[in-house]
Amino acid sequence: MNKKPAPVFGLVDCNSFYASCERVFRPDLAKVPIVVLSNNDGCVIARSYDAKPYVKMGAPYFQIKDVLRRHGIQAFSSNFGLYGDLSQRVMAIIESMVPAVEVYSIDEAFADLTGMPGN
């Protein structure tokens, strides 16, 4: 008798997604710490790993300008069109590799890994 495999799901979570998106078309930023700012550049909504020790999430931009300058951190205005486009590309790649995907947010998805080799 064929036993149905137990369901297995994985969470795919892109690291520092908005900051990573800013680097996709700017290879010169690969080693530069960056932050992404909210609409109207009000506060920090994303940080690259190398910026995290110096800048807190949600920090108001006007309060951290000196910190950014002191540590060579580049600040970017948010570009939600870019992030949405790259999110769709990431999700399409995931969908091509697994039987089912449930997109949870712009940078997270649950992937059905049931029956995949290695399970």
C-alpha cells in the first residue's frame, strides 16, 4: 500500500529585501552599508546587514544623518515599484521549483515541499 507523504512546508524569507533590491542594479553598493527610507524619507524601513549595528529600524532620518555620514551608510528613498517587480521575479522562481506556493508578503512565501527529494 502506497503511503501518502506527510506534508512539508518551508518558509522562504528574503534577507533585508528592500536593501537587497537597491543593490541588484548597483554592484558598486555590494560592500556599502545602506538603508531605505519610508515615503517622503521620514524613517528607516530597511537596513542592509552591515548598516544594522548603527541604525535602528524606524529611526527618523533627520535624527540619524550624522550617524549615516560617520559610518559611510548610503540612504535611499523607497522604490516600491522596483521592490514589487523583483518580488514577482523571486516568487516566479520559487513557483517554478515547487508544486505550490502561498505568497505571504512582498519578501516571504510558504513553499510546499511535500514529496520533494530529500524529504
